[in-house]
Amino acid sequence: MITAETAVVNVPNFINGEWTESKTAEFLNVINPATGEAIAKVPLSNAAEVGKAVESAARAFPEWRRTPPEDRIQYLFKLKQLLEDHLEELARIITRENGKTLGEAKGELRRAIENVEVACGIPTMMQGYNLEDVARGIDETMIRQPLGVVAAITPFNFPGMIPFWFLPYAIACGNTFILKPSERVPLTMRRAMELLEQTGLPRGVVSLVNGGKDAVNALIDHPQVRAISFVGSTRVARHVYARAGEHGKRAQCQGGAKNHVVVLPDADLEMATQIISDSAFGCAGQRCLAVSVAVTVGEAQKKFRDSIRDTAASLKVGNGLDSGVQMGPVISEQSKQKIESLIETGARQGGKVMLDGRKALVPKYERGSFVNPTVIDGLPASSELTDTEIFGPVLSLVHADSMDEALAFLAKSAYGNQASLFTTSGAAARRFRYEAPAGNIGINIGVAAPMAYFPFSGWKDSFFGVMHGQGRDAVEFYTEKKVVIERWAKEHSRKF
Ligand code: NAD
């Protein structure tokens, strides 16, 4: 941590429709992980600043909820166009602060825009239902109403996409919204907020507060914040869920992952290799849906082992802004060290490091936090590496004699974000879909990321809550149901 005096560029907060410098004395450097350079300084805003954002959101709420849904979504239509027009610029910001390649950054922005598009359907999605004559002359109606002030806390790995799992739905439903982005990547949403400002959205409907854990806890504890959406590691997801629960607040908390892919002998191994390589090493393995363990069944083992090693070895690693680069750095030097020490643990515990990505050096970027693609074979079915989220470009290979054995291996995992199967057998695919203990299932798919009109699911330690992000679940999460029962007996009315 450094002090405000050594500032590069301070990232402001956006509160009550105004860009304001934080008053905190605590700032962190925002580092470009490809170059190791500080590109900005982010404030660790305090509880008082969070309080100001909440108060302005609470003031904006009564008028915003009275604004017809049809009028509310007009701002989102404008936002969609602005995001399209600035896609390249936003993608470059993502690559600079997060490290992923420009192509990957554009891909995540497409997903962000897709969520804005889906939320434009709120006038239909937010409808309730009714029934006449639930008893003679009595009618019953369910209507949905917004909650009030809601907040979202997001992680470093998708700076442009994950805030949009929440923001468009929350405001389209009539809530006012506060975002606390990851302090490691605050620049993308800073620019996105400037675009949102250009839509003419009334002040206080959306605010941005930069910070770390104190800002998060202040949001959870503030009595006027009604609901919390969280995405990040399981340790913090558990904390946020428990703390929100103590206040009786609704919360949806998406946590970490350890994703498995099962490769059957009848799979199209060439296709499987390409797709699994992209899943394991794309975004430098820092996707919550990245495949981390490949379980080969029967004869798939030998062929797949060799082909995945060769494909991984051929990937071009470098600065995501440079053309031809297929994999960027991991988020920080600290993260690189953690990944390298986990590879060491794997080797110590009996794994054979077939492709070793430690000590990666990229010419011109000696200060970048690079880890090359790594493939470890022959780990015991239960070892630290097969059970721990690595969040880096490391693929472990384990072998099973049968689909039963592979499914039993998956069932042992504490996480349940995603499981994939590669096969050409419909029956095997159906069995996998039926039995695999994870919330997002891929059949011949490496990154089974649900489209915006489906919930971003997740089971076990990968999710705490009931309603997920995106689509109908988001509408359910951001609204409260009210049921009205009415009797209008003829004899009580004036005769017309
Ligand atoms: P993180 O848990 O370190 O941080 C996430 C957010 O929580 C940040 O905004 C951070 O400021 C805040 N935070 C950190 N420590 C806190 C604390 N002690 N108390 C309160 N708030 C705190 O996660 P990260 O490193 O930014 O992101 C990577 C993790 O996110 C991985 O575990 C990954 O699997 C997970 N992830 C999950 C999903 C999903 O959909 N399940 C999606 C993306 C990322």
C-alpha cells in the first residue's frame, strides 16, 4: 500500500451523479500485469463514502421506481449502443489492467452487452400473474416490486462482463444500484460508468465506489442496502453470504471453482484437444469456468495426454495487446508465485510435470507476471492439486477406467461450477447431464458459460444462495413479490 502523495492517476468514485475523489489516505497501485507498471491508483474508500453512495441511491429510488419500466429501459438501449461504439476502447482497458488478450476482452464485452439486451425485456420479464375468482367474486394478483438500493461486488477476472450480470437487471427492475468493482481492475467500469452517464440516467440510480474489504463490509452492513450480489473466491463468498444473512438480507454469492472435463475414448480427440486447451489456458486459466482437471477414460488417456501437451506448448504467450498473442499474463506477481508453488506441490505429490510453465520469460516484458501453459500428469486422484483452485494456466490429468469412476471423482470435489464431457455417444452425454454434480454442464463444450437469458448457475462451494445472476433469476432476485387479494362485491358499489 502507498499513500496518496505518490499518485499516478487516482481513480475517482461516481456518487450521486458526480465524479469525486475519495478522501481516504489508503490507495493501491493498479498494475498492468504484462509490463509490471503502475497505471493508476485506486482508493480504498471508507464506510463514510459508501454511506454517501447509499444515501444518494436511496434518495433516487422513489422517483426511479415510479418511472415506467418502458421508460427505464430506454437508458439501457442507449447504453447498449454506447458499449458497441466503444467496444475496442473498453477492450484495450481490460487488457491493460487484467492482462487477457484483446480478443478475450472483446469476447467478455459481447457477454456484457448481451445482458444489457436481455434486461431491455423487463416490461415482459417483470410481469406477475393473476387469477380471477379464486373464490366467488374474489381475484388474486401477484405483482413484482423493486427492492430499493442493491449492491454488487465483483472480481478481477472479468472486469467488463461480471458487473453486467447485475447492473442492467437491477435498474431495469426499478432498483438503484451500487457497484464495488475489484480494486485490481477498477478502470474498465470507470469508463463504462462514463458511458452510462452519457445516457442521461438520473443521478443516484447507479453509483461506483472503489475499494476493498472495508467498502464491501460497509455495503453489507448498511441498513438501506437491501440485497447483495457477489462474485469472487469461495472464502469471501462465504463471508459475504454469512454477513448478509446476519442482517437478514438476500444475497447471491458466486464463489471459486475446480472444473473437470471427462474425455471418453469415443470423443473426437482433435476437437476435444483444441477446445479443452482453450478452456484450460484461455484467459491464462483465470476463468471461473476454466477446465482445471481432465479425466481421461480408458484408451483416451495416451492420445489425449500427448495432444494436449503439444497444443499447450504451441501457445504464444505475451502482452495481450500484441498481435498473435494467444495467452496473456496472470493478474499479479503474487498470483504467479502462488501458481508456481502449487505446480511444485503437484510434482512433490507424485505428478509428472510434462510441460512446465514456471520461470516463463517473455522478451520485452521481463517484469510481467507470466506463467506458461503447464500440464501435469499422473496425479493421485486425491491430492492437493486436484482439490485446490489454482486459477492459472495449469491442467492436471488424471485417469479413470470407467465413466462410473470418473463421475465418482467429480462427486468428491468441494466445488460445482462446471463439468464437461467429450463424447460422440448420446447415451453417455445424457447420463453425464443427469448425474454430474455441477451447475453448468458442457457436452463437447469447454467453457459452458450460460447465455444472458439463462442463469449463471453453480453448485456446492461455488455458489451460496438461491437465485443466480442473469436472466429470469436476476429478475426474481431484484424484485419482491406482492400478492393482492381483492373482493369487489356488487352490493358494496354504487350502481352504474
Ligand atoms: P476475491 O474474492 O479476492 O475478490 C472478489 C471481491 O471481493 C473484490 O471486489 C474484493 O475487493 C472483495 N474482497 C476481497 N477480500 C475481501 C474480504 N476479506 N472481505 C470482503 N470483501 C473482500 O476474488 P478475485 O481474486 O478478485 O477473483 C477470483 C475468484 O473469483 C476465483 O476464485 C474465481 O473462481 C472466482 N470467480 C467466480 C465466478 C463464478 O461465477 N462463480 C466468476 C468469476 C470469478
